[in-house]
Amino acid sequence: MRGIPVASLVIGIASSPAERRHLARTLGGSPALLIVSSVEQAREFLGVPGPPAVAAPPPVQPAPVRTMQPAPAPSADLAVDSDRRMLRWRDREVDLTRLEHDFLICLTETPGQVWTYERLHLEVWGNKHLGRGSDMHSVVRRVRRKLARLNAAVTVHAVRGVGFRLASA
């Protein structure tokens, strides 16, 4: 390693947690190691500005807007008990994991509103959405099962390519 200063910083970029763990094992002997999930995250951590912004293309005539019917508000019989981390439908309850709880808190704050993948990832996981979404879909699947177990007339509705909302089943 001739010519590299002793106080150099090794930066590893890997999008998945498994890849970041592999990098940590591989590069673990480095005195200064930073492992992040994206180039943007590395820039943010190091305080380095991103590439210069590209000029926006000229405005295009907008396509006709398709209006979506507003989703009916889910029933008031559904409640998330944050103190006990429980989901309640009428007189029945089920335990929630932290991720399930935080996910449902977002959706129940504004029933019927679509929460984007990016916003949910930031609120529930505390980081930026990386595009795969398998972690989020796992939580959604578990929440749907728990709602079904309670016989709730409410479900998590997927808005393709956008995110999720709480809706009447």
C-alpha cells in the first residue's frame, strides 16, 4: 500500500444489508471504514456536493388527468395502541412488531391517503428507499394477515408503483 496515507478512509458502497455485512467482513481490518448504501449517502456523510444539476427539459403539454375516486375512510373500529404495541379491531387485539406498529401508525394517521414507498421507508426504517421493497412487502404481508386474523373490514391496499394506503376491505 505504498503511496496511500496512513489516515486514508475506505468507503464501501452496497445496497443490501447482506452486501454491507460482507464488505464489513472483507474490509474490517481497515483503520477507517465507512459502509453506506448509496453514493448519495456517502456524499451526504462526507459533505461533498453531488453532480451539477442538469437543466430541466422544456415543459411538455400535460396529458389528460385521470381522477381517482377517493378511497373510503376505514372504519373507526380500528385502533393502534402504541403503549402496548397492539392492533385492535372492535373487541379483538393482536400484538405488533415495531416495524408493523410504525407502518400502521403512518397509515392510520391519514386513512385513505397513499403513503409513498420513499416516505414510508423514511418514517418506518429511518433511511432512504433503495428500490427493492422486499422489506416493506414483508411487513405489509404480516399486517394483512393480522388484519385478517382479527376479521377486520380494513386492509392495506397497494397502489401500484406508488405505495400503500389503508382502505376498507
